[in-house]
Amino acid sequence: MVTSFCFADGVPSTSAPSAAAHAPGDWDSCHACEATYRHRALAKGEKLFCARCGELLDVARIETLRQDGLALALTGLVLLVLANVFPVMTFDVAGAEQSNHIITGVLGLIGQNYAPLAVLVFFSAILAPFLYLLLGSYVLTARCLGQVWPFDFKLYRVIEWLAPWNLVPVFAVACLVAVVRLDLLGTVTWKTGAIFIVLLSLCCLLLEQLRASAGQESDARLRPQTDPRVKRQRAVALVAAGIILYPFANLLPVMTMSVTGEVAALTVWGGVLELYHVGLWPAAVIVFLASMCVPFLKLASLVWLLWMDGKPEFRVGRTKLFRVLETVGTWSMVDIFLLSVLVAVGQLGTLASVQTEPGALFFAAVLVCTLFAAANYDVRMIWREAKG
Ligand SMILES: [Zn+2]
């Protein structure tokens, strides 16, 4: 059963934030459009949507969601350790063999003097997922026990911030594309670590799904505290930087591949064409969508959203568009992860080598700009009237 709940605009949300859960009768306001509403006991399967903007506000049986979330977070932590301990794949060219762990790509990028890329890969494939799962386990354990442990709300805020940086599923796709590409040049064999990466990806995707279906699980203290106008200025600056860097990211080569004497400098588009020409069009489509379309559409959408601030048109659509941007935006990391995997296994001296090129730095910079721009875009601006 799905219910829309009437908002009662103008009624102040005066109640002090409760412990871990809302009591029926508590006033609260929608995180997106700030319309106020009153909590009430929900029937089994019932969902409460904001009547003004359509955001999911509350769901019945939040306890079950928390227990499922805790089980997934703890499983994820174990899988993350296993995924990092075991090698992911081995690459064999003319008898010379190289295997890689997730960290091998990070070290390879440092070795090629591309420390910023190494930091980005390390953070989004190892550190952010680890913190996300660890803090998630902490917060959810407390909430499952019906308690509030120290720093609960601060940590919940950190988890919200970390969520778009937990890119293990994107890393898994990058491994797949890397194998498809390397298979043309030598023999690739999957290793145990790959299984754990796949399982960990599923775990993380399910957790995000749960987080999305939990509505406004938190309470008033979770709302962003920075002035939306300050955040807007930051978002504008980051989008502008992203637009300036975007052409360089696409025109400059991101890597040079040399296999048994054949050297090829590849741009992002060149990589797509190469995959297409050898008949691997599914991989070509993935890289094209993730590396070229997503960053472009994300920048264009952010420009439109910022332009529309204070205007009354398409408010519900703009809110939905922003939610989509938050989830699909990170898929453009595929190319950076792909590079890290290729750098990791492409260290076979004269037989096979992969060298990072400056285009990759521009590409990563565009990505970081769009990620932070989206993080700084405050969805509440859509619902606020323009100041005369
Ligand atoms: Zn709303």
C-alpha cells in the first residue's frame, strides 16, 4: 500500500529531535522541499511520500530495514577484506605473467608519478567503502538495539557523504572491461579476489537500495547546516571548472599501451573506438556511456538546475533529476579504475606496458568537480523562492 501524505505548510516543526526513531505525532519537515508533516504510525508496507515534491519521507517497519542493513554492512566488511587480500586476475603475454590486487593499481599509479589518481582510486575503491561499511555497522548496531551511541548523527552525516564515493560496483565493471580488452593481447585468468569483488558490489548496491527505501530515516539534525546560497556558489564554481576541463579530458590521451612492440596512445574516445572495432561493442557502449555521456549530461543537468533556481517551473521534475544525478554520476569512474587495473597488470617490461598520460588527470578532475558540485547542490534551492 502506498500513501501520499498531505503537507501542512506553515506549521513549525517545534518538537525536539527524538532519539533514534520518530514517535507518531512528531513534526518534521521534508528534506527536499521543507514542507512540514506529522509522523504517524504506518501500516505494514505503507510508505509516506511528500505531497509537495514526491520524496519518500517514512516507511513502515523501519526496524526490519535496519536489521537487513546491519547484516549487509557486516557481510560487506568481511568481503572487503577478502577482496583486498586475494589477487583479482593474472595477465599472461608470451609466458610472462603478472597478477594484481586492488592495491596494485594504486601503487602502479604512484610509480608513474600520478599520485592524485592513485589517491582517487585508493579512496573510492578501498578507503571510502571500508569507512562506509564500518560506520554503517556502528550506527545500525546502535539503532537495532534501540540506543543512540556517541556521535550517531555526526557519523550518519559522514555515511551520507561517503555513499557516492563507495565505488566498488564501478570497480567491478572496470575489471570486466579491462579483461575484455586484455584478452585481445594475451591470456587473462580470473582469480579468487574477483568473486569477492562481485559479492561485495552486490552487497554495496543492496545497501544503497535499502538506504534509498528507508526514506528520511534520520531526523532534523541531519539536514545540511551550510547556507544553501554558499553551497550554490561552490556548485557554480565547480561546474564552471568542470566545463573548462571537459574538452581536455576528452582530447588528450589518457594512456599509452604498448604490447609486444606496438605502441598506441588512447584518448577516451579512442578507447571506445578500439573496443568497437574489434567487435566488443557491449564494452564500447559501457565505456562510451560512463566516460563520455555521463560527465557531459551531469554537467549539462547541473547547469540547468542552477539556472532554474528560484523559478517555479518543473520543480518535481528537477527534484527527481537531481536524485538521478546523485546515483548515476559516479559511473564515470569506470575509466579511471580501468586505467588502474591496466597499469597494475601491464607491467611486463617490453612485452606489455601501460603508461598513464596527462589526459587521465583532466578526466579525473572533471569527475571530482561534478561529484563535489552535486554534493554542494542543495535540493532545497529548487523549492525556495527567488529573492527579489
Ligand atoms: Zn517535499
